[in-house]
Amino acid sequence: MFDYEKYFLQLPEPAIKHVLHFLRLPDLATLKETCPDLADLCDLEIRILDNEFTSRPFFQFERCVLEDGVNDVEIMPERQNASVTYYPGNQSVYLFGGETLGVREDGAPRATFNDLWRLDTGTMKWSRVIITSAPYPSPKCHASFVTWKDQLILCGGRAYHHDGRDTFFSEIHFFDVQTSTWNRGNFSPDLMPIGGHSAVVTENFMIMYGGFFEQPTQEQIETLFVVELREQVFHRVHLQKLPIEEDPDESPSQFPKFQWRKTKLVLIREGLLLLTGELLPGDYGSSALIDFDPVDVTATWQWKRIETIGRWWRPKDWRDPRHPLHGYLRQERELMNAVENCSLPNYDFHQIAEVRNSRMVRLVSLGSVEKTSHMLRTSGRKDYDNLQTHYTEFCRQLNRHLEAEFENRMVLHAMSPDSEQLRKTSAVFEYQNIKCRIDGCFLAKQECSAVFRHGAPSFKVRVRIDEIEKNPKILNSDDFDKWELRQRIETTVNQLRELSKFVTKHSISFSDSKFYQSGRMEQLAPRVPTRNSLLKRLSLYVTEIDSNVAIEDFNVLRWKVQPMQYPSPVETRDFSLVGAHHDVIMHAGLVKFNVTMKRMGQSVLMTPVSRIPTSPRNSRKKEKEAIERLLYTSNKQ
């Protein structure tokens, strides 16, 4: 047990403030509770975090993985399209339901969950919330999940059945965080069955937009709904466009048509909403700003379109020089509505996270940068090239090691066919910080003829990559990099095994056969990804909104892309993204690159920083080491 009174409190106050400046909000909240003597300094640091929010526009990625040897942590089953919300009372993220990845082996539709999990944003560890008594929400995905006062509200959702039917839910459940119990609401009139919608809460209301409802054809909902949470009354909203003078070259007057599940409803402040995300094909690239009475929500709501730019890179409309209809006559420009996807600059919004302070709202989205944007890829590509060079050298050394081992086995077999060493079929090789074990890569000579006829048996590759702090050229690897390295190792082993069969059959030396059958060996080897990791990484898009902006002055929503980091999350769809105080947390989803890598989503922490992160390796570990050095130096003095 660390005696903070004996050691930490004896430090000078500037030194203590310096240490606290390394901590995030959940760490400060825990320290404030456990060390009452530091409560005032923790409160001061929390206010500093709020004030510095605007000066920290960039985000630093940190992949959250289990430490080696940790066995008492619950593992959440893999899933996608789960519902998440942040509860500031205990600085935790709650996750409900979701669906399994893909279809089952028998071809049946994917299944859905109704479990509830909590992520401690301080330790970044998940734990399942045990619900001891009914009622329980139905298993579902695509439900809205929001925080209201001391409760979490779960609304609607969608479930798949083995007979191919989709079931939509109208139920609304309230979760009491203190007692860990669900309570079902009784609303009048009943909420229509709905799923895939976006929701936000005000002081007394929950506002919802979009989604699908249960009909023979899943019709998309393009309207707003309001739920009065105290009176448990549900009703639709009447929208009216603001009386602003129309420009014939500007956007049309109809309300934008957004994609379900890819739309975010944001409460800028009481009485002002923003609706943004991906639009349906053929619609104009814009968002909607909505003004309403926060006291009487039954009154008419007014809205206007605002231009949305900077998110992705498709041509926005005919005014863009890259658009095929650019320069045509105005009456011919109407053809753009008939051209699919011609007017969508903003697409693939799987999720949008919202973080804020007292003065500003920041929206965060994940996407891939434009392939021609070399400036945004410079720092990431340099790190990636260094890692690939390291992997290439490892495979070259591994190839030499396996060649030498094969030669030794040929000699041993001629001299002592019953040698114990010939019975070992595994190889262990270590080079710098990479150690691999290949089970089943060697064969006894009597097995070769059968192998040549029936094909080589499968082998298993295990890779362990240790950190090398003293070598800045060697970067830490994530699961995506390890998978890529395993593919390279498997290719190396397959090529040598095919060559060894050729050598054994023709009774020639291994060194004389290096260049035989090369084309055939390449065809038999598995296809290795060719330098595509960086192209499959996600980058951050950020837009900032003044929370006190007037609706008349808010006309453009600009997304700015952050230069790509390495490593950053691999390209994933149907993930969950949520703002947690000033941080953003991404979890789960299905990786697009390869079916064997579908679990690569998992949990990623994005922390705001003041400068563009150039090498985000071991950020929290370095902060911890800095604190330990400061404590050691102060105690020594």
C-alpha cells in the first residue's frame, strides 16, 4: 500500500501539480476520493482540464489490451452494432446488447445479446453488470442508449431470428445505476417499434430521429419524436423551415434525408439541435440545425440546412470542379439528383462521438483519409516503413535459420536415421524483439513421399513481440501487425517445405535447389498482404461548434481530418463510438480487411492532446515512468 502521506504529500506543491497534470479525469476523481488531502488540487486540475479543452484539438490513440498474466478480467464476447453511453457519475461507459459478427456456420442469421457491460475509463477494463431480477430488456441491436440524470435509458432496437424475420421493439427501459436494476416505462401512446435511430436527452425530454420501423418493407423514418420522460408521453414533432431568403443555387428546401444508423443528433444547448451524418444517395451534402422551445416541445420546431464540408472526399455537387455535371446549365444540374451517390461528400459515418466543455462542443468521427493525401500520411508511413523493414529482416533471418536446420537434418538422417533430433517437428527462432515458434514445420524423411502426394500437413505459428525501449527504430506492434507478420512467416515456411519435398524426391543438396521450382512455390504459398496496413488504418475527423452560437450565424459545419497516426485502429465498420468526458472510446465492430481479423476492433482510447501525435507508443507508460522518476528524485533530495 502506497503511503501518500509519507511520500507524496511531502513534495513541493508545484511538483504535485506537475504530477497531477499527467492524470485524466477518472484518475483525478479516484485520487480525490482516496486522498482527501489532495481534493482541492484535484478540483483545480479538473478545472484546468476544462479550460484546456479548446487547446487540445488532436487525439492520441491507445489500444487497450490485457496485460500478460492477467486472468481475473472478464472477456466480452465479440459483437457489433452495440449501444453505448457514458455515465459521468462513476466515469464509466455502459454497453448494451449488439449482435454477433457475421452469420453462423450453418448459415443462420446472426444472434443478438441483452447483456450489460461497464467500462472503467480509468483502468480501461470491462466488467459485466449482474442484473439479479426482472424485468430484462429483450436481446437486440441498433437501440438508442442515453444517460438521463442518474439513469440510463434504452429505447427501441432490432433483433434477428433464425427464420429470417427482423423484429423491432417499442419498449423503453430505465436502468438505475445505483441499484443495477431495469424498469420498463409505460408510455402513452405506445412508441412505434423502431431501430437504428439516434437519440439525445435534454432536462426533461428525450428526442429521437430516424431509424426503421416494422413493416413489410422496412420504411425509413424521417421525422423527429419527443418522449416526455417524467409524464411518459410520446408524440411527433411538427417541423417548419425557417423563413430565410432562398438562393436558387443553394440547397433545396426539403428536409435532408439521412441514412439510418449513420446519423447523429447533437444537443448543442437547450433549445438548439444539430442533425448530421450520412445522407441518402442523391441528396445534397448538408446537415440540419433545429431550433425548439425547451419548455413547450409541442410547439412548432424550426429548422434550416447548413453546409457540411471536409468529411471524406467525394464531390459534393455540381459546383465542385471534379463533378461530371460541373459547368452545365442550371436546369441540367437537376440531373444530379438522379445520379446515385453523385452528391455525397459525407459517407460511412458508422458512429459520431460528442465531447464538450462549458463553451464548445466537439464532434469526432473515424474514417480513412484520401489516398492522394500524402501530407496526412507522411508520419504514419515512415513508422510503418520502419516496422516493415524490421519484419522483412526477421523473415530473411528466419529463412536462413530454417535452411540451416534442414541441411543439418539431411546430414543427421544420413549418419543417424534414428536420431532423437529428427523426431522434433517444431522450430523456435528469436531475432531482436521477435520470437516465434512454428509447430509442425519439419517432416521426417519417410513422411515426405506421402506428403508429396497428399499435401503438407498444417502447421501452427506463434509469435511474441517484446518491446525494445532502447531502439527507437523498432515500434510496438498491434494485433494487425502481428497477423501480417504471421502471414509472412507462413509464406516462408510453405516455400521451404515445398522446396524440401522437391529436394527429398530428387536426392539433391538443399543449396543446389534454391532456385528450382520458384514459380510453383510462389503459387503454393499463401498470399501475403502487400504493404496495405497503412491504407487500412482509420484517421480522426473533428469539427467544433460554439455552444452559444445563434442559429442565424451557424451556416457551415467544417470537418478537419487529423494526420494519420501509426498504429491507429484498423478499418472497421459497425463499431461503437462514445465520448467520455473529453476522451473518445471506440469498441468492437467488424474489421473489413479479413474475416480472420474480425476481432481487431475491441477497445481504443483516444485522448485529446495539444500537438499532433507523431509516435503514440507507450504514452501512458511514459507518463507513469515520468511520475515515478519525479517521486524518486524528490525522495532522494
